[in-house]
Amino acid sequence: MTVGVSSGDDFIRAAIRELLGSPAPTRRKLVVIALRLPNRSAHFYNELLGYRAAADLLELTIRILVLRSAEPSLAAALSADLLTTCCRPSNT
């Protein structure tokens, strides 16, 4: 039995990938866009922490995007990327 293989199906998939030389499947991704991030005590910050925790449990790669106007320390605490343009429609 191969160490680290959880089931027969996983073993077969790994063997086929090895024989065919195909790359391992990429990790699924979760992208969250936060339009409001006023402070640490607000619902929005805690919600983003929840998304990050859930992504870790589900083995998802997460990317959090916040508006450029967000406080830099909050964005850094969430490992969030800053959006340079807003995604809201214009008032035309």
C-alpha cells in the first residue's frame, strides 16, 4: 500500500497522472470582494475572517480583495489585495 493515499480511487488517479505525465489538479479558489471594511469590530471584518477560516478547512485557495480606501492595517491582517478601481456601476 502506498503511504499518503487515502483510498483506492486516489491511488488509481495518482498512478494515471504519473503514467501520463499530466500535472496534479490545481487547488480550487475562493475570491471574496469586500466593498466595506470600516474597522476590526465591524461585521465585515469578522465575515472575511470567517471566509478565510472556511477556505482553510475546505482546502481552498482564498483571495480577498478590498477597496483601496480600506485601512492598510486591516488589509494586511487579512492578507488582502487592494482594488484600485471600484466595481460598482456608475450613476449614468
